[in-house]
Amino acid sequence: MNLSDLEALMKSRRSIRVWQDKPVAGDTLLQAIELAAYAPNAANQQNWHFYVILNRDTIVSIADAVQDSADYIASLPEIGTWPDVATRMLQRASTFRSAPAAIAVAVKQYHSPIDQVVSARPDDLKSRLIKQWRDTANSKIQSVSSAIAYLLLILHQMGLGAVWMTGPLQAKGDIEKILKVPPEMDIIAFIPVGYPAESPELKERKPAREVTTVIR
């Protein structure tokens, strides 16, 4: 693949929220995950786990849990400060219930030796700052995010449409119970997958010069 082919792949990928009524083969998703696992990750721990969901009842159960959570948040008086947010949240909370398949991405809880050292010194200002800085750049989340980015491009190349969702995490505990996620793992993303039934327009990106500082 040359650079122009890669550019075309990346620029043609979209977040898909409407899918054809067509099943997605589990083997296809496993192949995509196997390739996504070549993403860069901290200390090559590969501390991710992918839950491939093909069961319709399971997807609906997760959608119901997310919608219940959205309904609860929308009922809180404080949400009146952001009425547009409440409307969008209720509309999008469980739009994935029609997806033919989904992938829930989990990460293993991990504290590096450095994290443990600085955490053991809560009264030391420098140690607290180091911990704060390291928490801001959480390596486990960065590692899994790189795998998800790879996964979305691979699924797109396979002709599948997907969307990276974090909103469902408002029902994280319920989702983990449904999927029987062990206590040492955390679900951090939910990715509905299927054959696209929509073609969203490209949303322009800011030019590199607007988001880049070159230090010479």
C-alpha cells in the first residue's frame, strides 16, 4: 500500500450508525482483531481483551441498560442546564441496538512499578505531581485506543462500518455483568459493527498548521 492508498482509506472511513440487515461473520471480526493487535502498546503488554458480540439478545440487553442510564440522567434537574445535550443523549444512547454485531473492548487494570513507587509517597509533593502527570497520560488507555484506531481502519477496509462509542460506559457496570467481565478488567469502549446502510459526508479536519507547533 502506498501513501495515497493509505490516505484514501483513512479519509473514506466514517462513523456508521445505520447498518444493513445482514449478519457479520465472527471469523471476519476475529481476523480484524488479530491485525489490530499489532498496534503499539505500552511495554508490549497487550493488556486488552475484545468481546465479540453476535447474539442479538445480548446486544439488545446492553442497549436497554444504556437507555435506562440515559433516561435517569435526563431526569436529573441539573441536566436542564444543557437541554441540547439531554436531547442528543436520549436520541443516541442506544442507537446501536440494531447493529448486527458489536465489539466491547476491555483493558486489564495495571499499575507500573513507577506508579506504585510514587503512589506510596502521598505526602511528597514531587511524587504527587509525577503521579498526576502519569495519570493524565494513562498508558493502558493509550494502548487500547491505538488498537481501536487500527481496528476501525481494518473493519473499513473489510467493507464493514463501525462507530467508536464511549457513551455506553454510563452503564459500564451493567454491561460488564451482561458480558461476565472479570473484576480485573474494565470495559472502556463499545463498537457496533455491520455492513453500512448510510454514507455520511466527510467532516473536514483542521489543517495541520492550526494544530501543530514546530519547534526547530
